[in-house]
Amino acid sequence: MNASSRNLLRFLGATVAVMLLAVALNFIVDPLQLFRPARFTPPMYSNDSRMQDAGLVRSQPFDTVLMGTSLAIHFRQSDIDRVLGGHSLKLSMTGSNSHEQSFVLAAALDRHPKRVIWEIDDWIFRDAPEVDADIYLPADLYRRNVKGVAQYLFSGAMARESLWMLARSFPPLRQTVARLTTGVLFKFPLANVDDINVLAPTFDVAGFYNAKRAMAEFVDITSPARRSSLSESYDYGAMVRNFERDAIGLIETNPGVTFDIYFPPYSILQFVAMRDASPATLKIVYDFTAYISRRLAQFPNAILHDFREAQDITHDLGNYGDVVHHSPAVDLKVLAMLANGQYTVDRAAPTASLERLKAQVEAYRVERP
């Protein structure tokens, strides 16, 4: 064997050794806690919910699940537990659609929780790629199939995270490594599961959520240049089809689970914008709400709450950073309303709350700056 062949074999051997070392490291440290709760190193967590949720549903104890979009992303699990009781797990994903949410919820339901709290809106039921074609959701990690496990164990990026977590587990290095761990350099910067996707203590809440910002967004989306965006993805037939598959499908197949489903308290400006700039879209919203309300009323394990008619919240524009996203203070009000049964849709009159919302939207007059 000549020198070139020996060098090639050494290179291949070294490559295989490095790969096997990465596999062993990822399996032992298990940054996502995909195989077991953290054992050899302190647990760390990521704000990348689509990835992190795959580990949370496997490693965390819970009897209550919170699902939603960016409108349900800033809840603290400790607040949910304190107000509603139980032991919760937040799985909300910013910008998520109903395919993603239903898929992740199905994985969580394999752990047999008693309750699902599900923030929904019209937009999530738009047509979207199937989960296997969704480049943002690592579907095979949730399935823990051969492909998903192999990609996880052989990942160089995960090996880097594993090394960093291992370094952080040594007391002499802990403080130094912790200071260097950020969401920019590393995927798992959080030491407490309760801190996932919550606003930092230094976040300027008053500067971000105020009437000036909400009104500026209203003026922008009702301008001739932007108003077409109000109707984007609002296809009634597609929304009904996706609702039946992604929401009703889970409710029907899990009769022992209570589904507390709620429409979030959008500001009144969202509906007024549609009223003034895209009335056809507003009609779709109303028709779809009526469909959802009547359909959910048929299931004893589904409870619908319509917080869009909570006028003390939705008409106070100081609660909003735009026309839909509300402040963390409203999160606490949402929990209190869920606990008290406020704005629960009456099964005997499932569209009554919608009619009250319609009346508010019709009567509201915008005071432009």
C-alpha cells in the first residue's frame, strides 16, 4: 500500500471517528432532551419553538398544553399553572398555521394531557404546505423515526451545542460560559423552561404597546397601497377544509381531552380596517366564525371563548403594538377570563357572541390623528 492510500485511509478513519464522537456526544448530552430529560448536564432551552417543541413534548411533565401563534407566545407556564391550575406546557409557534399546530399537538396528545388551551384565528387555517414540505418544522424529530434521529445525532451544529452544554456543566467554567451563551451564537441560551419566548425584563413594554403604534398600523393597512393585504389568504372554502382536518380531527379523536379554544382579543381596529377597506374579507371572517361556533358546539369536549368582544380590552388601543398583537398584561387577562368562564360561547346560541362583535364593529368610529 503506497503512502497516498495510507493517508486516505487515515483521513477516512479520522472522519468516521469524528462522526461517531459527534453521535456519542449528541446522544449523551441530548440538547433537545429528545430521548430523556436532561441528566448529565443542566437543561438548556431554545426560543426556536418549532425545533424546541419536539424535545419539550418528550421531556417535560404536563397535563395542560397551550398552543397558538405569536398571540400566545409570551405566556409564562408558571402564570398558566397559577391561574388555571395543573402543570402546563407552552407549545405556541410564531406565525404557525393549523397544519403545524395540529401536528405538534398530536405529538403532545400522545402523552395524554387532560386539557388543551388553543388560541386560534382565521389566518392559521389558510392553505399551507404539508408538514413534510415545511422547511421550518423538523417533522421527523417529532416522529423520532430513523431519518429524524439520524439527522439529530449526526448534526455538527448539535455537537457544538452539546460541547457548550458540557462545558457549562463544570462549576469552574459555568459563569464564563453562561455569559457567552446567547441566542445569536448558540441555539440553547435559556436555563429555565419558563423563560422560553417571554419578553426580557428590559423590554420597553410601554414603548412598544401603545395607541400611537396601533393607530399607525391601522392607517398603514387601510391605505390604498396596503389594503389588498387584508384579504390575503382569506379563502372560505380552504379555511373550512383546514379547520375540519386540523382542529375537528383532533377533537373527535381525543374525546377525553378538554379543548378550551379561544379567539384572541384583536383590537377593534383589525375589524374596522376590514370594514372600511376590505368588506368582502370581513364577511369571510364573520361567516367562518359562524361556522366554527356552530361546529364546536356539537362537541361536549370543546369549549369556545370569543375574547374579540371583550370591549374593555379591544377598544383600549394602549394594549396593542399593532392592530392585533397585545401586551403581556392582556395575556394575564386572557388567563383570568378562561378561569372565570367569561365570554364563553353559548352552545344553545353559538352565534350570539358574533352578533355582539358585529354590532361593535358597525358602531365604532375611528378618531384619526
